[in-house]
Amino acid sequence: MVLFRRLLGDVLRSARMQRGMTLRELSADARVSLGYISEIERGQKEASSELLASLCQAMDLPLSDVLRDVADAVALEEAAMEVVASTPITAARPAGDVVASAA
């Protein structure tokens, strides 16, 4: 299952790090607790639209860019899941391999 909050956290962390910002700096600029931002970046908490706007403003990053990057990441994960789901189990193991033996 694709978790939007995890992918959003990945995008936000990447954007913060690309800007050379620490969690502490982002927390102060966005006026959001450091712990809460950390939980969002780790995909453990959902970000409200207001909080997401504050984080984006503090990083001088358009919200549309964040949402576009998350949408791209969701599409990639969905495509990967389709490939895994359509791969036959027998194709993953070469013929003739011993799977188990009785002792």
C-alpha cells in the first residue's frame, strides 16, 4: 500500500536538506514544534494543509512543487507495485532449485 504521509515526509525532508536547513531552523521559521516536523518527515503524522503551507513558506518552496513531487513518488510506487503483482512466482526461482528437503 502506498502511504501518502510517508512520501510527503520524504519530499519535505529532501527539500529541507537541499536548502541546508536543520529541523531546529525549520521549526523556528515555520513556528511548528521540532518533534512534530520530525514525525511528519518520518511519515508518522499527517500534516494539515495549514501546517504544510507553513513548512513550505519557511523553506520558500511552492506548495504546488511539493504536491507534484509527492504525486510523482506515488505514481512510481504504484507502478512498482503493479510490476511485483504481475510477476509470476515461478519466474522468480530458476527451475531445478531445491526449495526444501526432508531430513
